[in-house]
Amino acid sequence: MGRTIKLGTEHLSAQDVAEIARGDAAMALGVEARAAIAASHAALDRLAGSGMAIYGVSTGLGAAADTRVSPGDAVIQQRIPLARSVGVGRHARRDEVRAIMAVRLARLAVGRSGASLGTVEALVRMLEHRVHPVVPMTGSVGEADLAPLAHIASVLIGYGEAELDGTLLSGAEALRRAGLTPPALGAKDGLALVSSNAASVGVGALAVVDARRALGGLLAAAALSFEGYRANLSPLWPNAVALRPVPGLAAVAEAMLGACAGGDLARPNGVRSNGARRLQDPLSFRCLGQVHGAAVSALAAALDAIELELNSSDDNPAILADDALSLPNANFDATHLALAFEGLGQALARVAAAAGERIMKLMSPAASELPRFLAPVQDGRNGFATVQKTVSALVAEIQHKALPMPVALLPVADRVEDYGTMALGIVEKTAEIVERVRLLAAIELMVAAQACDLRGGVTLGQGTRTVHAAVRAVVAPLGDDRQLSPDIAALDGLVASGAFDVPFALPAGRP
């Protein structure tokens, strides 16, 4: 077992969520979290007993908020997730389900939901025993991810479907085999389990972790492309960066110059026989610092948005024990998160466009002065020619997925809910962009390593030598034509594994 993350005791990060979702990190309620949850629930019981109107406790939900119901009715709370289990479409992956559960627990641990300690502990046990609900991902408009969370809550109370040890079971059977029992729901537990943007935040946490790794891999690939192309490093020099220090540029420039240090390309004095070939390179090379830097900045903004969400409450109503108050609010709105991930998707699309063009330039004799398609023998061999089609398809898909979601949606709940962020859909499409950017990084690594091999007679930098060796450890140079999909998959896995986190990992926080 790995480390145990104590909720309520330490700041929760996106990396923590990824380790819970994909690794062996465990999650537990700290003493402070238990006390906060218990205090909020006790305050809710007192407020409900006073006859106060409390949304979702003594009233209906959505358009039925003007309808009074009996507070503390466990059947009503059970109906809330069952009635909202309306998701369709693809099922969340296991790591996504675990991330969503972890995020909901983190926000319940803040102690502002009014949920009972028993129900929160039951969700902890379900995560710990690896009972993974089947969660269809289409059904949220971004004003609390009601449908995805309802499918999780339904399994917790013995309904729905879940996966346990690779077997698909009814929710009740999965709990039974795991030795778990459904909790007795408290006065707001049904609502507390579903009223959160935990699906958007959970999938988003995984996406930013993956995006940081993909950008590191792509920066390693770009450095190797600079070596293979013999591109000019002067736009990355400190005095060039100082002229207009746009966000992210300095971090990218430092990583690139560090990678090329000790090699021919890093020698000063402009164009040399073994250094840069041209005074001015195509913009996909020349503007690398600015384009990649913008992506680093966008990633930092998305990470900031995720970690704000991980360590705060989005419950409506919030139950504030210290103030003895049930506070209706709009903290379920995720406009800031949606915009941050739209920005990240747009930034990654620009990085992808530049990466695709660098790959094409390396294969063009007119641009690189290397053999066409980097085939070492020019006797009709294919080389990397048809890889260009894969690159073109990936870049096109990325551009399509980077298009923004609609701002105006069909109103729901008898037009009471007349605005929505579509945060979950935005986060999902950004995660899909990240996967394709990582594949582009794999292809650029493969192509750039071949370009370096064919260039000959040059000394690579300290960092680029390491990158080249890592590529060659899993993919052989291309001689005779062969299937290249396995090579791309191997390099994709290398990037995903974090092989290029050092020295190419960029700042985890705002640059």
C-alpha cells in the first residue's frame, strides 16, 4: 500500500487525486474532517427541527423548491439519486470513477454539506474496497454533475450497477461481496451525494496531470526536432526572452536551452557549420517558446481552478455549523472551470498545430536537407511518408475538439435552470485533446530521432542525448519499411510513464 491521504488535514492536489485513482494511495477522514462533518450534520438536524425551509431537506428540488416535504425522510433522500440516475453514453473508466469518488469525498470532508458521518464513511469504504459504480457520462449541464454522481450514490445505497474485481454486478451484489452495507441516509444525504461538480473536477484533475506529462514529452520531442533540423536557438536566449517575458516563455526557453547545452547547436555566434543552418527558421520552430509557453500558462490556470475546487465546498445549500445557518448559494456553478479548460484545449490545439508542422518539415528535403520522408535509402522505400496522414488526422481531431461548447443551452427544470456551463463535457473533450497531443509527442520523438541519426557528424546536447537514448531504447531506427503503430504506441507509453519528466517537466504551478 502507498501513502494515506488524510482529508481535512492537508491540501489536496490534482496529483493526489491521480494517485488515488490510478495508484495505491488511500484516502481517509482526518480528525478535523470528522469533526467538521459531524458539526455540520448536527447543525442541519437542529435547523430542520426548527421548521426552517431548507432546500432539498424540507422542500423539493429544482422547480419543486416551492413544495414542502417532511424533513428527515430517508425515503425522500433515497429517491434523489435514483431519480437522477439518467446518464447515457460512454461509461467512465475505472480511474475516472475513482477520481470522481475521491473528489466528492474531499469536498464532503470540508464539512459544509450537512451529510451524516455514516454516509461519508460508507463512501470511503466503497472507494477503499474498490467497488466501482457504472457511470454513464452524458447527462450533466455543468450546474452540479447530478447524473454521474447519482449513479455512484445509487450503488452506495444498494441500487445500480458496479464493477468489482473485473466483474459487472448489481450494486447490491457488489456491496455484499465487498462486505459492505448501504448506510442509513440522514436528512440531506441523498442531495449531498449528488449536488457537486465532482465529476468535472475528478476528470479534470486527471486531465491536468496528464497534460503536464504530455507537454513535457512534447517539449522533449521539440528539443530533439531542433537538433535534427539544426534550428536556431537564438529566439530562446535569455536576452530575447527578456525583451517580452510573456507567461510560460522563460520556463520553456530554460528547458530547451538546458537540453541543448553541451552540443553543437548551443554554440554562440549564429549560424555555424555544425550549428544552426539558418538565421530564421519556420515559425513552428522559431515561435516554440511563445506557443508552448502559452500552453504552460493555460495548464497552470486549469490546475489552479482544479485545486481551488478540491479544497472548497460547492454544496447548495451549505450548512454552516458556526453560524447555525442553511445558506442557499450558487457555488455549484463552474464557469471559471469551464473557461480554464476551454483555454487549455485551445492552447494545446496551437501546440499540436506547431508540432505537426515540425514533423512535416523534418521529412521534407527542401526544408530539412535530409532524405525525403527520412527513408535512409531512397529507392522507393516509404520511410515515414504515411505517418504524415496520422499526424494530419490527429491535428484535425484536436482542432475539432478545441472548438468551444455552446454558451446557451436548452433551459431545464421548468426553465428555472436557464443557464449551464457544460463543464463536464468541456473537461472530457480537453482530456481527449491531451491524449492526442501525447500521441503527437510520440510521433515527433520517433521522427526527430531518425532525423538526428541521418544528420550525422553533430554532437547533441546533454539533454537531447538522453532523449535520443530513451527513444532508441524502445524503438529502433527505421531502415526497411515496417509497421510503425507499435513504435508509436511504445513511445506514447514512454511519455505517459513520465520518462521525460526530468528535465522537461515544467512548473506544476503558475509559471
